[in-house]
Amino acid sequence: MTYSTKPRGGVVHALSLAEALGDRGHDVELWALSADGARFFREPRVPVRLVPVDRRPGEDVEPRILRYAATLAEGMRAAGPADIHHSEDCLSARSLLALRAEGRVPHVVRTVHHVDDFASPVLAECQRASIEDVDHRVCVSAHWADVLRRDHGVTARVISNGVDGRRFADCPLDRAAAGEHLGWDGRPTVLAIGGIEPRKGSRALLAAFARARAGIGAGALLAIAGGETLFDYADYRDAWERDAHDLGLVVHRGPGPPVGADVAVLGPIADGEMPALMRAADVFAFPSEREGFGLVVLEAQAAGLPCVVSDLPVLREFLADGRDCRMTPVGDVDALAAALVEVVHDGDLRARLAAGGRDTAARFSWDRAAAAHEALYDEIAAA
């Protein structure tokens, strides 16, 4: 179960894990809320049950989360029996916990991708319950398993993400063709994925790009893709827009060619376009302040795109500065700017990071992740 059909990390995890379990011979249903009739960002290879929910303009986040969780629980009441009920987020965990209280669900498994610092008491309690009150927990990194042990007094099985590396590695377009396809041709391009929000370090990236622009080269472009979330980051996005104006950066919005712009805010990208998007860039920037794992970094590495990432504990679990990425301190604009220029222009470094990144991405697969979940599910079923 997942809260959305959009290509966020937990949703990608839910869909990819469900497909890998199906490939291993299990009967899997993938459940999700469908806002305004939306389908998954790509068509899953397993049966899908979408529970419709309507968007209500102006609705505050607290009542929206509670309404969404109640709607998903109501949809699940019509489901047949299952051996395992697995939630990918605190919203769908809330739905399953309600069904467990009614005796409809025997136990709840939850993947905790990361823990947020919610100021809202309603959201904080929803998150706490989804961590402490469920029966079994999975974390995609040892760091977050340690946080659950330290801050919540519970244990979690650590099972890393996978990546469908072949579809990124096998993109038939070279850099020139991909740049032409996306509409920016050979302009030196920094790519970021995840939209504009606090957790993604979007304001720091904008400031770093402004400082690095001249060093990157004539026509340097910052392309930002993605950005679908339940939360309203309007104030942060407004601050980002003011930053762009104050820095003298021209912003283009939408998928069209960013003619005359320094920054292209592309919005959500069709799943089939993602390999071309990776191929059309010269460096991937991932200046996040907090992450559950960093799956999109593996996708960029599988595409052969050199990466500049934040020095986060979860990323240090599988990345190493100078081997398969450049790491910079979180929020350090000067270091990020310098790393972007270095990676664009140092040919030996680019080659080393690209080769190291491909080796790193090759260590992760969804089949391996599914096999580890199988072992957990067998233990639950046996008990």
C-alpha cells in the first residue's frame, strides 16, 4: 500500500518491490490512493487497486491526511484476505492500523523510509503510530534503523532499495541527441530531481548554481524535474522564486525548450522520458538535507551521469567521495558550487565517477530486495 501514484521514492519502492515479488511467483496486489482519477506514473506489472480520493482546494494538510487515510481504509475494507499487509508510508500505515483494530488485518508491516520533524501534532502522531504501533518494520538504510532504535525504542530489518539499472544504461541517445530531444541541445546542464522543497536543498542548489554558472560554461542550465507531494511548500517555493530574482536568474517553467532561461523547472517527467533526461545532463546534483536512501542517485549512476551529493549518513552507506561521487557538506553553497564546476570540467574525475557509479548501481537490484522481503514475510507467516 502507498499513499500516491506519483513518482516519489516510497511510491517507486512500492511499485518496484511489488513487481519483483510478482516476478518471483507471489500473488501481489498494489494498493494506492488515486487523487482525481490519476493512475500510476507507469503501468505496473501486477494487479492494481486504486482508491479514488478528491482534491479539495484550500484544505489544510492535517484534515487532508486524516481524510485520505480514512478513505484508503474504507477502500481496503472491500479487499479479500491476504497473508501480508505492507505499508510504505505513515498515511497507508494509519489505514492498516485502523483495519487491524477492527480485526480485518492480522498484522502490519511498514517500510520507514525516513523520519520527519513534524511541527503538527496530528502529523507527528500519525508518524509515531506508524513506527511504534505496527508489528514489523523495514528500513532502507542502517541509519534510519538506528534512529528508530534510539528515538522510538523499536527494531527494523534493513533491506536496501533496488534499481532498474538496465533501462538507464541502455538509453539509445547520446548526450547530443538527448539534449536536442529535451530542448537544450549542448548547453552544459546540471540536473536535479525532486522538485523544489526544503528537504531537497533547493535554495542552496540555486545559490550554488548562480555562483558556479560562469565556471560551468557559457549557457549553463539548471534543470529541475519532479515535485509531486502531499505537503504544501508554497512559502518555501515563494522564497526560492525570490532567490532566483535576486540572483538574476531567468526561470522557465514547463517541458518546452528553456530558450533564454538559466533555470528550467520541468515539473513531473513521464517515466519513459527519465533515461533521456539523465543522458541529457552533464552532472547530477543531489544537495538533499534529509533522505531515506537516495534511489535517484543510483538511477543517475546507472545512466553514467557523474553525481554531486550531500554528505549524508544514508549516502555514505553505499557511496564514497572520489570513488563514485563528489560529496559536499549539507547546505555548503561554496563547496557545492566548486564541486559542480570540477565535475563538469575535470575529464579524469568525470570518467572515474561515471565508472565507479556504474559499479555501485550494479550492486543493487529489485530481485535482491524482493528476496530479502520474502525471508521476512516467511517469518511472519510462520509465526
